[in-house]
Amino acid sequence: MSLSEQQKQIIESSIERVAEVAGDPSPLVYERLFAEQPEMKELFLLDRDDSAKGHMLMEALDCVFDLLGPRSYAPTLIQSELTNHSGFGVPPRVFATFFRVVKDCFAEVLGGEWNAETDAAWNALLAEIDGVILQQAEKYGTAV
């Protein structure tokens, strides 16, 4: 399933709006991630200034913007990060949850501004990301 231009615009607008409302959403995203995947917190023990967390969220959002636009590198980035995260003991299914956590966190930040149309657009994006993750994991023999 391919995202419509309207869905792409909705997703871009929601990301921009989160930045306006929350500034850097990294602390909120990682709080939610660690609540859902507590075993991931120990992987960030050396990230004392939260720069690695901020960088990872930025990379994930860059990946989203590439999927919304030219699609020039997102599948390769996802494959590379699947490999990198596997080396840290993060299986593809947990890797995939990060994008859903971002969506859920953004929905919480935007509260009443987040509507059914926004939710549907993000769900379509997540389905595409899951497809890319599955394709890349299978392509390179990584267990999903």
C-alpha cells in the first residue's frame, strides 16, 4: 500500500506540530519506549547526556521523511540499522516497535489535535515501515 499525497502531508504536518508543541520529543519517546521495552534501557547506560537518543530519533524521522518523499535511502538505512541493532541484541520486532512508539508519543503530545485521519495516515506509514523491515530482514537472513 502506498501513501497518498494527503497522508504524506498529514504525517509531515503532525511531526512539525509536535516540534512546535513539545520542542525535542526525545525524552517523551524514550520514556514510552523504556516503559514498553524496559530491556532496552540498559543499552543506553553510557548515553548520559541523551545525545544518542536524540540522534536515533532524528535518524528515524529522517527515514520517515525519505519514505514520504524520494525513497532514496530509507530501505538501506533500515537494513543497516537492523544489522547494527542486532549486534546490540535488539531483534527486528523490537526495532520495529520504535516507529510505533514515536507515533503513540506524538499522538499523546498532540492530544485533541490528533484525529482519525492523522491516526490512519500514521498507521499506513507504519504498515509500510513494517513491510520494509520484513523485506530487509528476510533479504539478509535476519530472524523477525
